[in-house]
Amino acid sequence: MNRTLSILTFLCVCALTIGSATPIAADPPEIVIGSILPLTGGLATTGQGLRVAQELARDLINGHVSYPVTMAGQNGLPNLGHAKLKIVFADSQGSPDQAKTVAEQLITQDHVVALMGTYASSTTATASQVAERYGIPFLNPDSSNPTLTARGFKTFFRTTPHDGTFSENLFQFLSDLLKKQKTAKVRKLAIVYENTLFGTGAADAEEAIAKKEGYEVTLRLPYAANASEVQSEVQKVKTAGVDAIFQSSYLNDALLFMKTYKQQNVTVQGIIAQDAGFVDPGFVRNLGKDADYILTRDVFSLNLKFRNKGVPYVNELFKARSPSHNNLDGNTARDFTGVTVLADAINRARSTKPEDILKALAATDISGKQTIMPWRGIKFDEHGQNQLGNGLVEQVQNGVYETVWPFDVATKPAIWPMPTWDKR
């Protein structure tokens, strides 16, 4: 009996020893980042599209199919043993307080190595404050209030141009257009904007440039974000007798204003928007022909004369995943790009330590040819602002966003002035 037990024990030891000599390969580790988006609430439609874009970028990074986009097809992060990138999503609900709460949860409970988001400038402001307090890198791909990079934060980096740059682009477009047309005259402006951080920052930038360029800001009109009706606001615009309207609104507000402009027969030479709701796929889908002739700044276009040759392929992948089969737009393209930039920094850091990732972000220098954006590239200044981004101006013509400025990359000439409502 004892001899039998001894033999069995010896055989078990041998089996364990042999087994340990050929261990089963472990799965690559995961690098976890957190993304805060408005997945419910008034901005949910936009937020869901941003999530699809971020997930697509993640999957291209974790995959092995090559695209001419930073980090795509690398089978994970090669400098970290091909670790796979994982994104944990959290819902801001479009609320600054909720964004602050979920940012803390992602850091303390999910132990993310970096944060990104959050689309709305007001929620980005509070979420990034939490990241700064914990020393966690925060990559912002899409919020445009200029003050976000003027707070002296050490952990905040923004890839998109801000509203100061965009407003300069809009006024340069208007100047170039009026010089080209020669007969058109624009002097009186209305600045209409939702009253959160996004709209207020855009309005401040527009008013400063307008005055410098010799325009008269006849009406500066803030309104409550997510307003249920805007009859009195539109009446003020109508009676102000302005030549053009500069507007900053998220989707629901943009739709409400456009319907009320038509209802009250507001006639101006042009409506010039700060993208956001005016480039959301729901804008044209909901308004149909009433969306035509709106001009908006944007950061992305599918119909530029010069672009990264991989853009059509990335766009088709995005459309296949989008519930409404939407094309990439200025919002989703920026969020796709944000994920690739953050992944690139983590990979170059060869570390998941916050201080190492921050150093890598500060040293970022990505050529425009390696992004899907029509930018010169991505390189951050001492405030964390990308120095190489720029805006475009598009106009909805026959339900399609056509690039109308800069003129050397335009696909269609701008239609100015816009036809009156009864002649559309």
C-alpha cells in the first residue's frame, strides 16, 4: 500500500514538473482607459455616435489589419507586449456634476491609466478637474471652449482646435467670400448661443473678432440650453435687422431654432454655425431641405480634395457599425482620432504610470498624413493645446455637407446670400 502511494506521488510530481516546462501562453494584458460621454439625456444621440467611433479606433489598434492611421493594425500596444487597449465607458448624462462623479469612479474603482471625453465643454471642465487632482492624463478630442487650456493644468491635452481658432476661420471665410462677391455687404451681426461653457466661449470669441474686424454686433443673445421653445428669442433676432447670424447650439436647440426661424420667416444673408448640433447627422435627417444653405465650421470632411487615403475605408467601417449608417462627421472623426493619439502616447511611454504617459503626450508629434483629420498634424503647446489643427467651412447643399472654404480645397462654391424661405 505504501509502495503504491509512493509511486502515485512520484508520477504526480513528474506530471506537474513536465506541465510547468510548457506553460500555456497567457493572454496579453489589458491597458484600461476611461471615456466619459453623454450616453443619455439631451446629447445622447451624439454621445452614442462618439462611442461607436471610439470603439472602432480601439478595435483597429487591437487588430492586425494595416491602415494609414496612427497605431492602427499594431495588434495592441507593441511596446507594452502587445497589450490590448480597453475602454471603460461612463455616462455624463450631459451634467457637469455627473461627469465629475464618474471621473472619480473611473480613477478610483476602475483604475484607468488615463481619461478622455467628454464632448460638452461644461462636462469636460469638471471631469478634467478630477483628473488634475489625481494626476491622471486627460485627453480631450472635441470640446472647444478656449478657457479649457488656459487653466494651467498639467494633465489636460486637447487635440481639437478651440473656438478662438474656429471663430477666426469663420470671419476669414466671410471676409474672403465678400471680397470674391464684391457686391455683398455685411455689417450687422447677431450672435446666438446656448448659455453653457461651449456657447459662451464661442460667443466671446466671435464678438471680439467681429469688433476687431469692424462689424457691428447688433444683438448678443444667450438662451437656456435644452430650451423647449425659442419664440421670443427668434423674435428678437427678427426685429434686430441683422445681415447674418452666428450661432452655437447643440442638436436639439439647433433643430428648434431652425424650425422657428422658418415659422417666423426670419430673413438674413446667412446663418453661420459653430458645428456641434449643426454637423450632427440628425440635423439634416430631421430638417430635410430646411437644412440647406446653413454654413458651419467643421474639422472634418469626406469630400476634401486632399485627404488621408485611408479615410474612405475607415468611414465604411464606421458606417457599418453606426445604427443609422451615418458617415463620419466632425464629432465622430475627432473622437476616433483622440483614441489613436492617446494610445500612441501610452505606447511610446512604455509604461502605464501617469507621469510617463504625460511626458509622452507632451512629446507627441504626429503628421497630418497619419490621421483622418485635415490637419497639419498633432503637436501640443505648453498649455496642452494642439498647435496644428484648423477648421473648415461647409455648407449644406441639397442635403450634403459641401466644403466651401478654404477655397483651394473647396468642392462647391458657397451660396450667398441664402434664399428666402418662400423661394426654396
